[in-house]
Amino acid sequence: MNVWFLGTGTSQGIPVIGSTHPVCLSNDPRDKRLRVSVWVYWEDYSFVIDCGPDFRQQMLTSACPKIDGILYTHEHSDHTLGLDDIRPFFFKQGNIPIFAHRRVIENLKKRFDYIFEEENKYPGAPSVTINEVEHDKPFAVGNKKAVPITIGHGNLDIFGYRIGDFAYLTDVKTIAESEIKKLEGLKVLVVNALRHEPHHSHFNLEEALFFIEQVKPERAYLTHISHLMGFHAEVEPTLPENVFLAYDNLQITL
């Protein structure tokens, strides 16, 4: 299995528009972060987790040839706003499967109503095949199984996903012990770490590292990073030996 980090930034991305923060002015490409998303692919299967406002740019950069489905963690704009840009894939492949919580599907229907219309549909609009994701109900992604992991993002229950020995959790603030047990034996864990200071709906660095100690994956990669985390080159050496800061276009293999 291969994982391509399409974006590793927080909702505003880095650099933040108009910011003079030193990290936003950095020339290190690892400090330039698009909105958070990953492309997971193996054999002839290809899935994307989240589809944010930088989706078009991410697809062009990665040269992703097809999408067998989009797995949504939740409905916030930095995770969903690129849905319209599935059009080239739709024109080649037909309906694009999406996998999401019922609440997320209803949200997408409101915001992208023209995609979900069945009558008098605009001919240039893409179409999707809806797959509702439910708590404690694994589902097929290609020839593998995706296990939804229920996590707390502030007051919102959202999903992370485990596929084989890989798990992707973003926007985590709380997680039940029963969900942590679903993450046993991981080779790679990806989890959010927003900054050093505490945040009301995201892990900060200390919380993320504590969580990684609980899960005990072989390797862990931090994502959904804001400019307030600091320079990549300065933060990375301070992390435990099996923990790394992810960065845009990092590619790993399990």
C-alpha cells in the first residue's frame, strides 16, 4: 500500500493569506501546506480521504490517474469543498463513489445540490454513488476493508479510517477507549497535531504524542498542522524516533 500526502495543513493552509508570521514566509517547501488530504493506493485500487478546496491542484501534482472512491471524515469546508473538481474523473469513469456519515451526505446535498439532482441535471455536472458509513460497520474499499473509527472533533462526531495496517485520523480531540482498540497492530498511524498550545477541537502536539504512545504504531505521521507549530526543520528533530511531521507530497509505502 502506498500513501501520498496531498495536503498536511490546517483549514487556512500555509502560508496564511496576508500573514507575516515567519513560518508563512519560509522558503522551505515542507512549510508550505495545502488543505489536509491523502491518496491511498495499492494494486489497481485508488482512494482519496477527504476532498478539500485544493483538490484540483493536488490531483495535478500527484498525477492521480483515477479515483475508486472518496472517504469523507466530516463536512467542514477544508475537507469537502473540492467535490466539484471530481468532474474529470466522472467524465472518464462514470459515477464516483463517496463514503460518508449520513450527516455529511445531507450536508453535501445542500451545498452541491446540482451534483445530487436526478431530474433536469446540468450535463456538465458530475454524479456520485452514495455509500453511507455507520459506526462499527466496516465496508469494502477495493479488495480491502475500511474500518470507521469514531472520534470527537469538539462537539462533532466524525470518522477516521483504518485500511489494513494503515489508519488516518484527522481533526481529533477525543477518542473512546473502544475506538483506540480498533487501532491495535498498526504499521502507520496518521493523526492531527495542530500546534503547541491547546485547542478546543484539535489535538495539540502534546496530546497527539500521548495518543501515539497509547496506540503504539510502528510509525506515526503528524498532519493538519498550522503555522503556529513552527518550522518543519526545527520541530522534526524534537519528535520521538518513530514520529514524523508529514509534509505535502511526502510518499510512504507500507
